[in-house]
Amino acid sequence: MMNHFLLMGQDPDLRYQLCQLGKQAHWSFEQVTTPTGLVVALEKQQPAGVWWELSATNLDTTIATMTLIRHQVFGPITVFVPNLTDRIQQKLYQAQVDDIVAFPFTVAVLRSQLEQRLGLYQHIQFKPTVAPSRQSTRQLTTIGRWQIDRQNYTVTKNGVHIDLTPKEFQLLSYLVDHRDQVLSRDQLITGVWGYDMLNTSRIVDIHISHLRDKLEDDPHRPTHLLTVRGFGYKIVE
């Protein structure tokens, strides 16, 4: 089976070298150009690993994103750094990055390094887990015709199972725990994603849109998952 990676980066020279790596190792990769794009892509697929170009964003955003995605990526995370310092290395390794590679690099050496990492991950057999919502005290909750089972991480509508991603389920659970309360995007980012450093509200909007598509009868006229213009979102029965 061909290994498929996700690349977050914009540098054409880096892309060229990774294309050469892909040809030699028979690997493929999909490129996104923003941290938000990477987060969204991870909701749709499980790559063999993640490649991150540090020069495409700042260090704080990189650390925040690594903290966010580490439990979602069950393969090596490699960060490519043009100007490597001790401080950068320390920060990245604290964020549980697997490898830090000075750019430019030798394709053959990187291939050997990644093959070793892939072998280690296959050996320890990482498996995805869904972290329960921090405030989930009620295990079974009904919102209209939706039934949310926090113990078994399932959602049904009219008795029919609805397939949610782990992050969609966490977001829905967090909203249910705060039903009838208006929550800002910053509150949702902190409460669900567990950090407040990534300067974007787009992640929340995308996940809310996905939940509406899957759960509301008319996603454009929602009855339970509501927008409070200028403030945020709330869930009502």
C-alpha cells in the first residue's frame, strides 16, 4: 500500500524535493498551504505522516497546530526548517514533533529517516482514540430528534446512525454541555481544541457547517445549531 502524506507548505523548492522523494519511495502527498487547511484535511483522511514547512508560518502557530493535531496523526510529523536554532528545536520537540530537518536536505537521507520512523509507528500500532468532552456528565442526551451517546461516541437522528469525525463529536458534545448558552468562537476553540493561539475562527465555522450538513433537516435554516450573529453559536432543543 502506498504511503500518503500531508504537506503544509508553500515553498516550491521544498515541494520539488519532496516530489523527488515521492518518486524514489513510491509515496504520494497532498499539499495544503495553511494550518487551517491541514486541520480540515486531517478530518477527512488519515495520512501516513505530516510534513510541515516552518517558514510558511510562525513558530507559535506551528506549536499550537502541533498540539492540536498530535492525537490525530498516527504517523511521523516532520518539520522542515530553513534556519535551525536550539530554541526552535526545543519548542518543536516539546510539541511532540518526531523529526526536525534542516532545509535543503538530501533526499536519500530523508527517505531513510522517514522509512525508519514509519517502521516504528507500524510496530507500536498507534490507534486513534476519541477524547471525551471534559464536561460530559450526562452520557445520553436528546436534542430534538438527535440522540448523543457520549459513552459510546455515537449520534443518531430518527434512530439512524450519523457518522461524525472525532472533532465533530467533541464540538457537538461541548455545545450540548453548554446548551442554550451562546459560545464565542474563541470559547469553542479553547474548549474543544484545547488552545487559544491559532488566530483563526475558520476552523470552528467549518466544523459547525459540517455538523449542520449531517444533522439539520435544512442546514441553511437550522433549528438546533444556531448562529448568534456577532457573538458565536449555541445549541437549543
